[in-house]
Amino acid sequence: MVSRQRPATEKSPRQAKSRPGRRSLTGILSLSGSEALFLCQCLVVVAVVRLGLTLFSYNRVRAMVTRLNAHQCASMGELRLVAWGVAAAARFVPRATCLTQALSGQYILARQGNASNIRIGVERGTGEQLKAHAWLISDNHIVLGGSVDGFAHMVDHGSR
């Protein structure tokens, strides 16, 4: 059974200003130096994970991502920042699927020492075609992937 979890992406890192949600040079130029640097780091991670999933198996990429020892819980601010950075960076990387984003977010959180899980599920009641989805979960909060409603939980892959 899939439990209900609260999304960590309800508000952006800087709540008073809107974040660039599109490929907009003016949006990127309006970022502070630390936000722009974090977005660049996210872009590199998302691109490398996407390339890794193209060249290697999911299990091999997951093993590389989870090699870091992460045991602490992230704050809501850290979760929101990672959610914003990975989602924004994924807009610039072709075929950056939910799995790519979840693995990227897990790596970024693990680098900060924060534990997380990748949850994989399949859509219930489709009958025709199997539709899978991946979420990044940290401390019972959905960081990336949106709502779990309508999906059957299959497996969790956590940090080491």
C-alpha cells in the first residue's frame, strides 16, 4: 500500500520571487550567485546521470550514486532547493526522465550527508500498457516526482 506523503516542492527556495521555470536567459540572470552555482552543479549531475543511464544499467548507476554514506535527515529548505535545482536543470537535459531526476537528487542529497530513497511504482489499472514512475523520497517527504496517487508501490532503493 502506498502511503500519502507531503511534497517538498510546494514552495521555491526564495519564496518571494518566482523561479525560472523555462529556458529563459532573463530567469537565469536573475539568480543570485549561489543559486546560479547550485543550478550549474545540478545541471552537471543531471547530465552525467542521464549519460550514465544511457551507457550503463540502472543498477550500476544506482551503485555509483549511492556509494556515499548518508544518514542524516535534510531540512525542508534543503529538500526544496534540491527539488528546484534538479527540476530546473532537467529542462535543459534531453530525456531527463523521472528516474534521471530521482537519481540526480539522491546523489546531491547524499553529497550533503542526507539520506533518501528512490521509490519506483507502476500505474494501477491501465491494463493496456505498463507505466512506471520514480520518486525521490527523503524523511517521508516527496522531493521529486509529484503525487503517488494512482500508482502501486513496487520497490524502494535507499542510500547506503
